[in-house]
Amino acid sequence: MTRLSVELLAADPVAPITSAGHAQLGIAVLAGFAVIILLITQFKLHAFLALTVGSLALGAFAGAPLDKVITSFTTGLGTTVAGVGVLIALGAILGKLLADSGGADQIVDTILAKAGGRAMPWAMVLIASVVGLPLFFEVGIVLLIPVVLMVARRGNYSLMRIGIPALAGLSVMHGLVPPHPGPLVAIDAVHANLGVTLALGVLVAIPTVVVAGPLFSKVAARWVDVQAPDRMIPQRASEELERRPGFGATLATILLPVVLMLSKALVDIVVDDPAHTVQRVFDVVGSPLIALLAAVIVGMFTLGRPAGFSRERISQTVEKGLMPIAGILLIVGAGGGFKQTLIDCGVGQMILDISKDWSIPALLLAWLIAVAIRLATGSATVATVSAAGLVAPLAADMSTAHTALLVLAIGAGSLFFSHVNDAGFWLVKEYFGLSVGQTIKTWSVMETIISVVAGALVLLLSLVI
């Protein structure tokens, strides 16, 4: 655990900032979460402010000195932003380059040109999964919705038959696969290996997206048989461009950071010598910062230039990509501050002390905690960072593979049953022109399937690796 008080650091490096017993700490945690939930759901307060107030409330209920609670929160916020802030920014820039250059449209059109009939839902999964790798979930929805609506309209498909696979591909990437913010924060919190987590995340993601996407879309289309609403078909980015980047170059740019990070994980396994030159090289080029930075720089030439972007236009695109992520960075940072407050109050150790007498596996416990927070707050990111802080002590004695699986268990739990307190719920409802009941039957059930299937796969993997 992190000690933030200078005078106590010298005396006891692991002592919490409060001497409260387990009962008082448990009440404090429930009170802290209750404050956050009420502020977000009832008072419609921004999640950043809700997490900040909730952290202070947690410390107060736990009987910790408020000055030390503030220090815990600000330190956690700073550490989290330092760890993942630059990565989120680079991912946003790459996503904006991909969208504005028409590269995403190029991938979409190329795959759709080769698919038809029964293959179309599978094509939509493939498109969403590939395009969703570097994009935030909300950005991916905005980017893919025009495609979903046009395909459904032109091919006379049920909207759910086309839309559910696309949403499943985006959601699975968002919850399970770095460099999305949730998985990155969880990796940082439990000190997991990013390359191993990425590899196992992809392994879990593939069957999960198949079940929740093309297979469930057959059922969803029977439950909710609606056509694509014409009013929601916006203009595509590439319609304003005279030319756009090629399919191969665009795909290579998207996959570059994934290849570099996976290469680092592979070299770590094969070479297994930190002093070896090859491993030292891949430790650098395969780090998330360098991998994403390389993709952004390469993307300026493979995406921006072929689209006819001048240096000024590329600079403007980078700036526009950074502007919308301020809120995301603050929420993620405040989530890290709340996590650190939980840890410094001794909640992590309390979970460890209590759970060691339970027969519940650590991975299942992590999934259940993330599910509870997701249902309460509606935010997958808040659920991920909060759950990661609570279960981080459980990773102390885990192997590298099981620590990665702990991250995936948290990510899977954070996607459980999106409902009316989740912004994504309303985004899907409005874009697809659904009622609240129809959105629950389709989108909410799909999210639950993703969470349960991914969680089950993580538990199965833990038995064999």
C-alpha cells in the first residue's frame, strides 16, 4: 500500500491513514459509493466531481484526517494521469486521424464490398473490432453508426442484425483490450504485464464477441424488429474528401501498436534476460507510450498525407483529437484518486483479510465487485478503476498470467448490464431510434452477455494457465 504522510512513512510504511476497524471501513466504503451514486444519478453531477466528493466522504466516514485524505486523493489522481494520461491522448489523436482522413471509411467499405447476405453480421463484427482498437467507445459509435444505418437500409436488414455485432465489437474492445483507458488503469493498479494482458484479452475477446455479436443478433432481431431511422444517418467524414488512404496502409497503422506491444511480450518470454540487447530494445519499442507514439507519427504519413492533408490540417486534426478527452482524463484521474483513497484507508487490506477465509476465487470476487459498481454508477471506467483499487492486494502473490486475468475479470465485470444511468445506453437508444424497453432488450442484454461470457472464459483460462 502507498503511504502518503511523510512522518508516518518513516515509522510505518504500510500503515493506513485511519485505524478504523473492518466494520467501520465497510460502512465507509458503502457510504462513499452511495455518495458517488447519488451525485451521478440523482443530482446529475459530473463523474469527476462526484468521485472527488465521494473520496472525501469515504475518508471522513472512515475517520481519517481530511488533510491526509486530500493528499491520498491528489496523489492517486496524479499517479493515474501520469500512468495513462499520455496514452489516452495518443489514442485520441490516432482515432481522430483515422476518422478525419477517411481511413476508417476505407476499411469499412473494403470489408463490406466483400461481404453480403449471411456474412454481413460477421463483417460488422470484424469492422467494429478493427476500427475499435484505437478508438474510445463513444467515438467508435459515432463513427460506425452511419455505416450500420446505411448497410441496414440498403440491404434491407433488420437494424439489430447489423447493429448488435458492431456494438459488441466496440464494447468488447473497450472493456478488455488495451490501450483503452479502463484496461490501462487496471493494468497500472494491479501491476500487470501489458503485453500478456493484451494477448489474453484478444484471446478472450474473440469468442466473446462472436457470442454477443452475430449469434445474439439473431435473437435480438426477433425481439426488436425495427428498421434503420433515416433521420439519424449523418454525413460520413470521407464524403468531403477527394481521396483517402488505402486499406492496407490504414490497417497496418491501426495494428502497429498492437504488434509492437505483443512483440515485446513474446520477446520477454523467449529471451527472458533483462540485460540482453534484443529484450532491451523491445522493452522500449514495445512500451505503450512508444508503440502509440509510433502509430501516431506513422499515421500522419499513412493517413493524413494520402487524404491530402497539409501540415496545418494535420496539426488541426491533432488538436481537435485532444479537445474532447479532457473530461475522460479527469474522470479517469478522479477514479485513480478514489482508488488511492480506498487503498490508503486500508480497504484493500480489509478485502484481503476477509476474502482469504472465503471459498470465492479472487478472479470471481474481482468480477463481482466490478459488476456491483457498474450497476450502481453506470460507468465502465469508474467500475474498472474502483474495482482495481479494491482488489489490487489480491494480485500480490499471483503469477504474471493470473494478474493479467485479474485485469480481464475486472474489465468483464465493468460491462455488466448497461442501463439508464449509463451514457452509452442513451447514445444507442437515440441513434437507433429505440424505446427504453427495446434498448434494454437489445443493448443491455448484449452487454450482460459480454460480461458473463468474458468472465466465464477468464475463470476457465485460470484453470489451465
